[in-house]
Amino acid sequence: MQSKGHPPGHIWTILDILNWTTAFFRSRQIDSPRSSAELLLAHVLKVERIQLYLRHDQPLTPDELGCFKSIIKRRIDREPVAYIIGKKEFWSLELAVSGHCLIPRPETECLVEKALSCLPQKAAPGNQTPWRILELGTGSGAIILAMAHERPENLFFALDLSPAALKAARENARSLHLEDKIQFLAGDWLTPLKSDSCFDMILSNPPYIPSDEIPGLQPEIRNFEPRMALDGGETGLSSLHHIINFAGFHLRPGGKLLLEIGHDQGPGVITAVDDSGMYESVEVIKDYSGYDRVAIMSRKST
């Protein structure tokens, strides 16, 4: 690891490495170069990020330098930081992630916020019937785990087609001590459910990117994240249409369906909801950037 101003044999301290890596990442147009450098170095040194600055003058060993160099190469090849370090924070929960799962996004917290706002207020034990809440396409389990963490008095179910994703979600539930709160199911969307299964809430962050837009996505996304979690078909609405058309059969009258959607998909989703004839009170919620983000609707009572 050489750079201008650092002769051969230079002793690299934590601060030296952070400054050099930040500049190197910036020269390669890597997003968030400083925070990426911090996360990766903290991972190699097995410390919290704050410790990097409390120990800024600590030299790195040759083994640490070698390991960090290999990780820098992975990031330059555009592998996401979350996959390199194997974890991502969501809703203040630390989740293990891998290439089998979509990396949880901050904007998906809008879906969790809206879902939580729909739940009845907490009541004394025994004074409230728990809601049955199902997540479709759970991936790493980020959404259902956030819900279960906040409102553990309810009953939670999570479904995914990918065995590897379900394994990751189960492991995250175990690490967060929520494994007894969630029942995991394997299968394609709603097909594993019994015909008489009924939920108070169904929510999902399904694939909603149009197929022909995927090649133009950032390489971190198109080259590393699972395509089945991204590809929403020709218009991006394929999975959304499927869920809208069939979720109502598994919702109680008045039950809530909440879906994360693309930034410009509100009108198309509202049309699909109207065409299904199964829902009322459909609303599109914008995220903090002002884009369409969550569609919420209620199962008709009659």
C-alpha cells in the first residue's frame, strides 16, 4: 500500500489508513467514501467506529494491512459495504445480510412506520386480541423483525421463496431474541397459505423495478443484489399486481395491506387497486424525499 508522501516502510496508523482510503475511494467515485472507509476498517479491526478515532494513532499490523487491502479491492469492484462486512443496520437493529438478500434501505422504514401506526394501541395483557401480521418476501427479515421488536404482543408470520433468505431471516430473529415471535414459511408469495388463513395485516417490499431499468442501476445493485428481489417485470408492477389481486383473500374485512412501491408508481398502483375491487380507502404515502413510497389500503367489509 503506497501513496505519495508515504515512503516504503511507512508505519500506517488508523488515521493514516482512513485518510488514504477516503481519498482513494473518492478518486474512484465510490459513494460515501469516508463512512465506507470507517465501516470497512472497523470491520477488519473488530472494533466500533468510534474506536477508530479514540485509537487514531494505533499502527496496523502487516496482517491487518493485508486484510484491509483485500477488502478495499472488493469495494473498488463495487461490492456493497453491507455484503463485505456482513451486516446492515435497519430500524436501529443490526441485521446479518448476504448476497441472498436485498440490503435493507432507510426508505423502507417508512413502511414500518406506517404499519406500526395502523396497529391498535398497546393494552394491558389479556385485554386485546393480538393482530396476525404477515410479511411477503421477507428477505433478511428486516421489516417483520422491526415490527416484532416494537409490538411483540402480536403474532407475526414471514414468507419467502428463497431458502437462503429464510435461513438469514431466522438467524437474524435468533440473534435479536425474536425467534419465538415469528413463524417462517417457504413458498411463492401467497401460495403456501391455507385457503382459510386470515390476517389483520399483510405487508411487503416486493420487487418493483422495471426489467429494462436494471442494467442502468448502480453496479453495487445490478451486479450483487439478488435480481429476483429487484425485477418487477416489464412495468415494474408485476409483483405488486399479484399481491393486490390475491392478498385480499387472506385479509379480514377491514384488514390492512401495505406495499412499498417505486417513486413514480402511485397512479399505477391505485389503478390496480381499483381494478381488483377488493379494497377501499387506498392511499399513497410519500417518503421524506417527497417520493411515492408506501401504498396502504383496507379490505372491503362487504
